[in-house]
Amino acid sequence: MNFDAGSQMLLCPYCDTKIKVSDYKAPRQEEQDKDAKADSNEWLSEGTEWKPGETDGMVVYSCQSCGGEIVASETEGSLTCPFCSNNVVVKEKFAGDLRPNYVIPFKKSKQDAMDSYAGYVKGKLLLPRVFFAQNHIDKIRGIYIPYWLYDAKIDADYRFEATKVRTWSDSDYNYTETSFYEVDRSGHEEFSHVPHDASKEMPDDLMESIEPFNFSEAVPFNSGYLAGFLANRYDVDVEETKTHIVNRMENTVENDIRNTVTGYSSVTPITRNKQVRSLSHKYALYPVWLLNTSWNGNNYLFAMNGQSGKFVGNLPVSKGRAAVLYILSALGFTLISIIICLIIIS
């Protein structure tokens, strides 16, 4: 059975039978639901362990070109790497990874993604033909991208040096008076579900371009949501992302506190005391539609947020088409000039 984004149910492609995801492998899911309720008020570290038998039928396909690893059903036929378009031939039994805590199910269907792509390239006359080919557009694949999600509480004490500048003049001189002040501020902020993608294959700028994802629509992980889709295996360890996330949070706190110091000509922080408390993280899967196009030795990756439908990508210019368009434009201009001259002469 495959997960259907439109109905948010599992759909049999042969008999059209539909079942709720919550009914998928019911005995195992009942145990998972109990676990989810038990930890609803408690953050876990990274992810949880897979239940016995839950990964049956799941294998890892490895791309020997870009190194990407894709988790999919063992019944998947010829698989093309969604990141570089090369054939993926090496596969092994799925084991050892952490089980995600959460998943945001696909809300946008493959047809939605194909329509968005068609609209994105429509009217772009200088685009190579391969980008318009229907059999190429059909290769759009839905893939879950791994994310680490962070929670934290930060207490901060700041001392700023602030100035007020006053100027005036008389008949003889121009005057400037600068008054200096020390301004103290304290603050407390709490952060929830701050994301950092855990995939080396997905370009960070591309993922940031299709954000945000709405975490309020995340649900406790159930392997039923993976049915019919691929999942990118995480290859960025949580320790590699922690420093970046903490810096991001601390910068937010500093900017928010700095914005409370108003009415001065200049404000400069001179002492900072920040304490990060209750830093914790969980593991989640976010939905993305991907299409990679290889042209002239370069890869062009298009991505659509599988929840919101936000679509991004980069496009090349066909030099051949550009030359033809230039020649046609020049001929058209020449023809118009000749016609105008003939009218004037006559």
C-alpha cells in the first residue's frame, strides 16, 4: 500500500482499498502510541529504537556517484538517485539507524508537484528541451528528508555601552556633545523545534528556500507514512549541528534584547553572559518532492515543499536556443526596418 497525500490514508494501487495510517500494523502501532503518550512531556535524545519487525522489507540503496543513501521498500525496482540522477544499484538490509520521533506527512501529491514544475518552466524560451520532456517530469519523486529538531531555554544578561549625541551651533562654533551610558538588560527565551537538516546530499540553501515547515502538523512516526515514498538516510551526526543551532539561538536572543535598548544614538554590547539550559533534540522526517536534471555535465535540482507546495530550483540557458532567438530577433528588426524604409520612399 502507498500513502496517499490527498486522503491522508494508505491506498492499495490494485483494488483502491483505503485504510487509516493508524491501523497500519495495528498491534505494533498500539505499542508506539503508548510510547508517544508516555514521552509527550519529555524530550528524548536523538530518536528511539525500531520495534522488532518494523523495518522488515526496508532496504538501503546507496548511490556510488554522490554517496546518497535512500531508504525504500525492497520491492522498489530500478531506482534512480533523486540527488544526481545516476542509477542506484547497491542495496543492503536496513539496520542500525535511529527511529524518527516525528514525521510530517505529504500534503501535496505527485500531480501537484508536476503541475508546479510545469508552471515553473512555462514560457522560458531559453531552457533546454530536456526540462520540458513529459517523461522527464514523470521522474519527480517524493522523499522524506531527515531533520534534527532542537528545544532549549536560554537565560541572558547583557551590558551595553550606549551614547546620545547632541549638536548645536552659535555664531562662532559648532558643538557636539556625546553622553555615555551603561545599560543592563536581562532576558529569557524558550525555543521549540528549531530545525537543522541531517542530509549532506541536500544543499542547505535549497532546503532553506523551501522552508518553513509547519511542525503543528507533525505526527508521531509511523512507518505507514513511508509507503510509496523514499526516505533520505541521515548522514549528519547531531553533534555536527549542535554548535550551529546554539549560535543561531544565541544570536536571536542577543538581537531581541538589543532591540529593547532604544532612544540612543549608538548601542554596543560590552559584556555577555548567556546560559543555555535544557538543550535537547529529536529526529523528524519532512516531506519534499525532488527532480534532478542533468544537462551539459551539471545537475539542476528542483524541490517542492511536500507540505506547503513552495517550489524552488535553478535553471540553465541553452546557448543554441539563445543564438536562434537572437538571430530571429535580428532578422525581425531588419525586416521591420526595410518595411519602414519602403513606406517612406513610396
